Amino acid sequence: MAAVAVDGVSWRIGAVPIVDDVTLRLEPGEFMALIGPNGAGKTSLFNLISGLRRPSSGRILLGGDDVSTLAPYRRARLGLGRTFQTSAVFGSLTVAENVALAVQARQGGAMRAWRKRADRDIAVRTDKILAEVRLTERAMRLAGSLAHGEKRKLEIALLLAGEPRVLLLDEPMAGVSAEEVPALVAVVRELTADTGRSVLMVEHHMDVVLDVADRVAVLHHGALLACDTPDAVMSDPFVQEAYLGEDL
């Protein structure tokens, strides 16, 4: 059973197809990259999978359950998590407080930052997540003072606090300096390692895509042009023709 199945999904504005009859399967434990030039429909497909938009036709399944009409929060409860292109953290709180609040929200606890250390379970979970994203040494730093790449790690930590089975990462490397990219790539690469999680990632940095992805899906004018291993996709003559002169 696929972690996510996009089954003949289209989304139109009037008569204009933005996402055009896309069928795609993300398998359990798989890391898939979604690539394509600006305007290809990548973020629109993410919006459909996460519930921000409803498809004009087709359906979306999460772990076999049809979620095509469910609100984003209900999909989150079923194990779907998403980051966005812009950073969204509480800059006036510490890194640990940010994560503890997210853990409390998942566990249904009171949303009070000053209670985070009183609950041992929340503290242990927070420490574990910070270690996973390699932010342990930044735990007591204000989130607003972090470098951009570290904020991206914190966003992933907030996502992990919700215990998702499927993670949608929307351009996690956007705005990250070249010096910070390797450390962030290391965190992203390990998201599926022996965790049972699946990741679908939109990314323009092709060196990152080739480094972390098991498969690469290519969107072009809203349609799925190819989906295969990175080497097969990059050597596909149709992909090469579609992107002749384009910056992936």
C-alpha cells in the first residue's frame, strides 16, 4: 500500500489545467524528489496533497484512505506533515521551547511554554527531536537568532513533533547559504533512514536531488513527464528536451 497515492488528479482554474491528470505513488520509506521549472505545478500539487486545494478531478489517498476532501488538519492527524518555502518559527522563543510547544500540541497538552520542562515525556521527546535534526547545541538559543539553515532544521523538527508518516518538504534549501547546505542535506537525508517515514520534496538544487532521492518525478506544464531513478530521469531524452535551456 502506497504511503501517498495521487490518482489521476487534476486542478483547473476555469478551463486552464494547473495540475493535469497526475498519477503518482510514494512508497513507504521512500524519498522522492519533485522537480520542474517555475510554473510546472509543483507547489500546486503539494497544495492538493496537503489539502489546501481540492482537486477538480481524481483522488488522493494517504495510506489507503481517501483524503481528497479532508481539511489539512485532518490529514495532519492521519500522519501528513508539510513545510513551506518561507520560514515559520516563533523567533522570541528558544529552539527547545518551539519544539516543546509542538510536542504539547501533538499530545493535547496545554500550550504553555513554561510547563515544557515539568512534563518529563515532553522533555524527552523534545530532546530526541533536537538530536535528530542536529540542533541539540542550539536548544537554548532564541529561534530568531538562528542562521537560515538552522531555521530550516527547526521547521523540520516542528514537523517531526507531529509524528508524521509522510513529510512534504517544499524547497527546504531555498535561501540557505552554500556553507549551510551540506549540514541541512545530512538532516534531510536521514528523515527516511530506518524510520518508516516517506518524503516527497520539491527542490531546485539538482545536486541535492541526486544525493538524497530514491526516485525523481518531473512535472512539466502541470503534467507528469517522468518518474524514475535519478540517473534514468536525467538521461531521459524527453526530460532533456523539455528542459533544454531551462534551469532545473
